[in-house]
Amino acid sequence: MKKKYYLSFAFVLFCGVSGNTWAEGHTFTGGAGTTDDPYQVVTVDDLKAVGDYTAQSSVCFKLMNDIDLTGVVWNPIGSTIDNAFEGTFDGNGKVITGLEMTGASDGLGFFGRIQAPGVVKNLTIYGAYIEGGNWCGIICSTNGNWEKKGGSIVNCKVINSQIDGLDNIGGIVGVNEGNIDNCQVLGVTVTGGAGIAAVSGFNQCIGTGRYVRNCVATGSVEGTKQVGGIIGFLQLEQAVEDNPGVQNCANYCTVTASEDAVGGIVGYQQGIKTTVIDNNFNCGKISGPGAGGIGGSPIDGIVQNCYSTGDVVASALNTAVWSGGITGTSYQSISGCYAAGSITGSGDIKIGGICGRNWPSLTVTNCFYNKDGAAMNMGEGHDEVTFDAQGLALNDMKSLSNMKFNNADKWQIIEGQTFPFFVNQTAPVSVEKCAKNGAEGSYTGNLSQFYVLSAYGELLDITTEIGDGKWSVRWDETFVLEKDRITFIAMEDGKMPSYSVIGVVNDEMLPVGIEDVKAESGVTINIGKESIDLSVPENVANAQVFLYNIGSLACVYGSGLNCGYHTISTANFVSGVYALLVRTNLGTSVIKIVR
């Protein structure tokens, strides 16, 4: 079903402008098509005319303003090996909206086919809807394939869009044999069959030097098999001396497969032992047979310096029975990784905190997992002698001294507050105040981007301000949040993103990830190991206390409070993160509790 997104961008469209450059039968507004003087793309007709310049490696274009394609029948730019786009298209930070392509045809996308040395960069597509057949992508259908090397897609964004298809479907590209770097997919829904992902559905790079790096995805991804947050199907040749082929990527999408092979970063990686998946993290919920927080099943290459805080919900179908916190099945090595989520499932499954299968050729070193979220380190039997994977309580995972990574210089932490995160990752923002009309807090570093996402991963159109170490978001009190939480994603230039979460329960905003959020109720609160003690003074009236499990946002305790002392026993609570909400006539206190 098609979703509707409401835009807040202001667009200026220029029509019927005459220019002084004539080529291929179309007059562009300006420019000569060279690197120093690219053709200026101003109108819809200019944009369509880019498709007349396929198979020309020297031609250059620059988008000069936002363009709305609402009601325009769009034909992809380039479609075959002989007429692929091989020039340079600079989106110049401008936005294309209203792209809609339907009809179940194969090869749909803004670009149909890009080939080396083609470059598409700095382009944003907002509110697109594509309903196609096979190998479809919102930026590009096919960026090269096994027949010819792909080009480069750099610094592109797809926002609040939807793409549905059959096999090999991606939010950026359906099929990729080139390079994808620094691309963002925000609030995008991707659905299809096999080879489905938020960034690249089918990634087959024959020949070294190709990569997918520095990409971020939020939204939802759903397919039958080979489904990933960043890449669905991965076959990437890599020389030992090459930099890692899949690196510095972050997934916040919920990722679901109905049949086999689903992962937070890569769903399925076949056949090449030298492929390296390095310095990536997943925060999304991963569900299906052969599931893993980072990689699905199988992962034939090397997984190193990765982490997953998302839950894995495993199921079994035919032979797809192995699932784990990092990978479903791995055959080479997993090193310097941790999984802080829970790994659960049903049916005849084998689940482990790190990997689902105790494969003889697999080496596991310096890895850690949430011992309350998984009973064993490996799915076919706990074995810390063969597989160096140690279970820790969640609180113990908030100290680097408990996690002896083999590459310690790659990690940092806010002791006692966060799980380890990467040195090249933005520090999580602090949420210091929440209200019905917004939230605010502080940050360190030099933030350049700050996004607010709904529970669906959709980028919310609300007022955001950052500066001088402070951030704030504001919305009208009548603003309706569609589900049960919102997420803040913060990014510094040149660094991976971080996130903080606010749960939404009974119209109250409950921050997750800090200790004392606010203490305005007038009630004295003491958090013990097995109880919560509250003292209500005589000047406080209408006191109420609620305790929420942040993982499920279920209310596990609620009561009115008279003046005096009260105790809430937490001895039998399951491990997890809770929010204590105390409301009185003086105000509200919200405190995070980790059990």
C-alpha cells in the first residue's frame, strides 16, 4: 500500500527559460557540459534531457534548484549497457520530489543504469514512490553488474520514500557493482523478494577495489530471503591489502525475512573468504530464519569491530535454523564484536549470543554478548574454550574494562551510561528535558546533522535547533506521534551517527539512555538493588508513580501515593531498561533504571 508523506520544502520552479548552450537538441539554461562549466539543470525539461547524454564519460551536469516531478511521467536516465549514464551528475544539495514510477516494470529508478566512470553525487530524493519488478532502486536501478563495472554514488540521500518490487530492490540501488559512499536512507520502506536492503539490494562486485561505506539507514526492510539493513546479497571480491569492503555503516531499520538469511548490515554473503565487514553497527530489530545482528546466514568472510544493540527474533524454516547476536552462520572469523540485544525465537532453532553455528573453521576472538539475552555464546552449545565469546550482564557492558577488545583503540564509552561505541562515531546526545511540546538536551563535539525519527523510522518534519552544545526540538502539543517512541540521530561531519530514544507512553515523554532526566516532583527517590524507595513529603499532593519497561513500553507498575514512605520491589523484574515516572502537583520526575 502506498504511504503518503507531507513535504515542508519550498520549491522554486523555473519553466520556459532560454539559455545559450545547445547540445543534443536541447537548450540548457547555462553551462558547457564540462567539469569546470557543467550543464545547468533548472527545469523538468533540463532534467529529462540528461537522459540524452548517455554513454558519454566527459559530460557533466549540475542541479541548480529543487525540482518537483509530481505528475511527470519519468523515464529512467540510461537503461542498457550501450546507453548507461557514464558522466557526472552533481545534485548540488538540491531536492527532487514527486518521483513516482509504477507498472511493475523491471529496472525502475531515477537513473536506470550507471556505469564507470559515471558519478552521481550530492543528490536528495524526497517522498518518492516506486512500484516495480526486479532490480529497482530509488536513486538507480543498476549501478553496473557482472557485465560491466559500476560507477560511484556519493553523498546521496533518499528521505521518506517507498519502493516495492520483486527481487534485488534497494533504497539507493537495486543492483550494485560499483561504489556507494556516504549515502543516507532516512524513513524509507523497502519491500520485495530476494536481495532486499535499504541501501543496495544485490551487491555483486567482481574485481577488487569496490566498496559500500559510510552509509546510514532508517525505516523498514522486508523480503523473503537475503535481506539486510544495508546490503541484501553480497558477493564482493577483496584483496587482502584492500580497505574493508563494507565499513562504517549504521542500520536503524527493522529488517525482516520470511524464508532465510537476514542481517542488520548484510543479509547474505557468499563464497569469498577475504571480504571484510568492519566497523559497522546495528540498532534495528532483526527477524526471520538465519538471522544475525550484523550478518545473516551464511557470512563467508570476516566480521570485525562491529556491534549490535538490536534484538534478534529467530525462526526456523527448512535448514535455516541458526541465528545469533552477530551472525546467523559464519565460516571464517568474528573478532572484536559485541551484541547487547536479546536473541529469542521459536521452533527448532539454534541461537547463540554471538553466532548460531559452531562451525569448525570459524574462529571467534574478543567477543561479548548480553548473557541475559542469550543462554549460550554459540547456538550449538556454549563453548568458551574454542570460541572466545563471553557473556556479560548489561550493566557490566557499560565499562570498557570488562570488554577486552583486540582493537581497543577503535572504541570509546561514557562509563556507566553507554555501551561501547566507535572512536569515529558521534557521542550520543544527552536528553535533559521532555515535555508534550518537545525535548531538549546537550551534546559534545560539532554536530552538523540532527534528525528526529518516528517509530516507523520516518523523518519527522518538526523544528530542530542545534548550537553551542545545546539541542532542542519543538512541536505543537496537538502533534500526534504515530507510535510509541521517537529517536534522535546526531552526526558530526566525518563521523558515524549516534542515537538517543524517547518513549511515548500515556502522553508522557520518557527518555532512554541517561540517569536522572528530571526531578521536579518533590518526591525523594532512592534506587536500590532490589527495590525502589520513595518518600512523599507533606507539601506534595496528587502523587502517582508508574514504572515502564522501555523495551516493550509496557507499564509494569502503577499506583497512587499518599504522604510517607513507599517501597516498590524489583527483585523479580526481568533484566532490561526501565523508566520510573513520578507525577505530582509540583511536577514530574523521570529516572532511568537498568536491571
